[in-house]
Amino acid sequence: MAVLLPDGEPVSRRRPSALSYAAQLPVARALARAGADEGLAVHVLRYRWRGWNTADAHPAEDAEWAADEVQRRYGDVPVCLVGHGMGGRAALRAAGHGSVTSVLALAPWLPEPAAGEPEPVQQLVGRRVLIVHGTNDERTDPELSYRLAERSKKTNRDTCRFEVHSDGHALRQHRSEVVALAADFVCGSLFDRSYARPVADALAAPPPLGLRMPLAAGFGRSLRR
């Protein structure tokens, strides 16, 4: 099961944006096609509220609820949380749920640590973690996702991070490569497939190499395993 978590806003108790939900549908369809032979189910989560809302962390709570629902509806199946922006932070936060085995965070929103407390990473231990960030992202700081990946790698070797050079927050410029990378990681993690060589190399490489892996143009057209 892949559960997609849309982007949102730092603070808002308005209903979630339909545009953020719709933005996840092309990725959801691509993942469903990639995992069709193995029976991959894909759902896009609808949050209760549009915002993270400080300590309430509503999207992370919603992601954990979704993982509970997966267990209730499908039984004990592995779950990959796939989030964009604020959804990326929610995916990382909710990774400690018992059914979650892997996390893909696209351009995750990770604010500067408040009161000296960094974003937690202990919940990522035992999970396969991939972070993807555009180097020209002006909405979420790529350096903050690098720092989180660096801390995660110290206790969880199955952490890697790709940089999409010259791309922004929406990762539109290299959309096909990003979607191919997402499909390779999600299906490799859930079905124990061999990862594409760049992903396998990134997971195996020590920092900073495996955490600043460039996403090559054309990734997905001629994958070498």
C-alpha cells in the first residue's frame, strides 16, 4: 500500500485544498501502474485541516490514522508513506507506525528547529527512507532536509537523499525523472525488488555522497539494475 500525503500550509484550520489533492493524482496513477502486477494499492489522503498547526501536527496524525485504516481494511500489509511539502514532513513524522516500512519525502517542509529541538528521526529507524529535494526550492529549504537525512543516516543506514538540480518546490522541471525515481523506490521497498543502480548506490554510500546524490536527466528511461 502506498499512501500519498499532499502539501499544505504551516497554520490553517480551513478545509484542505482541492488543488493540493489533485496534484498528487498523477503520481498516484504512476505508482499504481508500476505496482499493478504485484497488487499495489494507492490512496491519496484527505486531511482534516489544511495546516500543520504547530504542536498539533494534524497531517502527521492523519497519516497515522490512514495507516490504521490500511490495517483495518487490508490486514497486515506493508505501507509506504509518500508526501510532498508539508506531506513530506507528515510522512517522516508518522514513520513510526507499525505498518510503515518505507518513507518517500518530496521537497519536505522542515522548519528551522524551535528552541533548539531538531525534527525527530528516531521513528525512522528500521524504515527505508528516500528524500528528494530541488536545489532551487524557494518554499522549503533543501539544506534542512539534508541535515535531517544526515542525522537519520547515523542511526539508519537505509537513508538516502537525491538532489534535483535547478528544480523548484513542485519538481515540475524534471517531473518524469522524479516520478520514475518514486516508482522505483516505492516498488523496490514494498515488494523487495532490486532498486535501480543510482538508488542502491545512494543507500550504500556514506554521507555526504549518498545524501547529495544528483538525479540524472533521463532517469527511468534506461534503468540499470
